[in-house]
Amino acid sequence: MAIIYLDNAASTWPKPQAVKEMMGEAVEDYAANPGRGGHTLAMKASKTVFRTRVQLSRLFGIQNPNNLFFYLNATQALNQAIKGFLKPGDHVVSSSVEHNSVRRPLEYMRRTVGVEVTYVEPREDHLFHPDDFEKAFQPNTRLLVVSHASNLTGVILPVAELGALAKNHGIVFLVDASQSAGVLPIHVEEMNIDMLAFPGHKGLYGPQGTGALYVRGDIDLEPLIHGGTGSQSESVDQPTTRPDRYESGTVNTVGLAGLLAGVTYVMDKGVENIRQHEWQLTKRTIAELKEIPGVEVYGPGIETERVGVVSFNIDGVDASEVSFILDQQYGIATRSGFHCTPLGHQTAGTVQKGSVRASFGIFNTEKDVEALVQAVKEIASAFA
């Protein structure tokens, strides 16, 4: 039975053919240590890493590629941004749909150094309004951090408006683009984004073990990891030059080669084209699932555009059981549970039961939607 993969919010799959080819070429031809030698293979590895940095900078409107630092995922990037920036007595404003990759570092800083945190709730329309964030600002507010889009409901936050608001108040703006990088247009200069964290393995179609953090040139973070960088090795202190200051240890050259191919694929396809493809599938899924008796779909309706995420439950059936049946009996891969966002589930009113989540990517089709809807109909009918 062929697999219908609807778990793209966790990791996109399959990957473009070019991603596999670039990774294979890196392993076969030049998997030496980048930035750690002057020989031909090391230089070729360094060139690939730099090309990836440049291509990502083009996608996100980053003027200086050296302000982009590579990590294993968005979680590491967010930890560096949050823990490296905040100081005792600071106040942070965030949203109530944050992933644990934002919430847990914030709560850690609250618990260990006394940082204050305010989580802003959406209004009755499920949407977030800039005015509510501005009302949450305090004299000691130093950071505004939000997810660009919820990994539970797909709701899109008004990042451009929030960026302008933060700039007007002299507050640093950090965006978690885990669900939006490669799917929604992002330009750090135009949107006044001071720090941007994103994974390589989701909407950028790169492999797992890749991610990055952009930090505006005049913002200095305390590095979380200290060690070898291949530069200023004679000093006992961490280098001051970027990106070395924030990239101790050997980067994932093979993974970044794959990410280069993934980002290039996204740019060739066009972010807006990808967005519209996913939205059409998402819109149809929402509309048809809502027609099934006993099925509840979370988040705004089809009149409000969201990213390619649809979370739902069937009355009287545990979310994990629904996901298991979809996988074992229908060959449809979804995700059940709390999706690493109990805060988001609390906002959605599903904190006691979680949900089933279907999420789309560029390789999904209308037939995938038809198969999911038919399967949910049959499961709901069987448990009615």
C-alpha cells in the first residue's frame, strides 16, 4: 500500500531529487571539514556551506550572509536567540500558540533569571491583533517573540505589523519561522525582523539536522556553545567575528549541501506558488471535514487563509486511535497528540485530548485530500 504522507508540518517528505543528489555528491566528493583547512577538499566544503548561506539570505532578504548562523534545527536556533539575548529583569511578550521550542526556553529564563513573560491570546475570530501585543508591552519589555504560523491551527500571525510595532517601541523582534519558511514570503528588512529562526527540514525541503538563525548585525548574543571555530584559534575566548562566534564545532556539511538544493528548489518553484498549492488543499480539507457528522475542525474557517495545517477530532474517538487507524488501515500518515504545543492546545480548547493533524506539502495532491476525507468519514461512521 502506497503511503499518503500528511505530516509535512513535522518534516516534509519526499525530498526533491536534487536534495538526494547534492548530499550524495558531498559525501562522495568533498566531505572534508569546512573552515578547518586550506586544502582543496576543505575549501570545496567551505564553498558549499557559504553558498547555502548566500541562497538563504537571498530568500529572506538578508543583506549580510555572515549574520546567518547554522544549527541542527530551529530549536537550537531559538535557544541561542532567547537565552543569548535575555537578561535578569527583562520582560518578553509572546503568543499563546507558541511551540515548546519558544515556550520552554522562555519558561526556563523565567525560572532561572527572573525574566517576565506575557502570552497574548487570539480574539474570538481565532486571529491575533497587533493592538493586543502593544497593550502587553511594559517599560522593561525587551523582546517580542512569535511564531509566524501555528503548527496546530495554521493561523498566520501579522508579522509585518508586529515588526513595525516592535521597532516603534525599541523592542527586539524574534520570529519562529518553523511553519512558514519556504511557504510564506519573509523579508527581514521589510518586516523589521531582528532575529529569524527556521528549520531546514520543513518548508525548505532540506534534510533533518539543518536549521539556522539570522541575527541583525548590531545585536550581540552571548554564545551558548564555546569551542573550535577554525578562526582566532590562538585566543582562549570565543571569536568576535560572524558567523564563527556562533558556530563552534563542525557544521553539517552534507546536510547543508542538501539544504542548498532544497532552498534552490523552493526559489525555482516560487514561494507564492507553493503557498497557493498548499492553501487549495487545506481549504478543501477544512470544508469537507466540517461536513462530516461528529468531526470538529480547529482554527479559523476557509474565509481566513492559513498555512497547510488542519487539526481535527472525531467525537468519542481518541486522537491517537484515529491516527493509528489512518496509518494502519488507510496508509495515511498524520500526527496525533499535542504537537509540542500544549500552550496552543490550551488556546484551542483541546488541552485534555490533543488532536489529529494533517499537514500538506508541495508533493501532495487533490487525491490525497479525497483519500483523507473518505477515510475520516468511514472512521466517524464506524464509531458513531
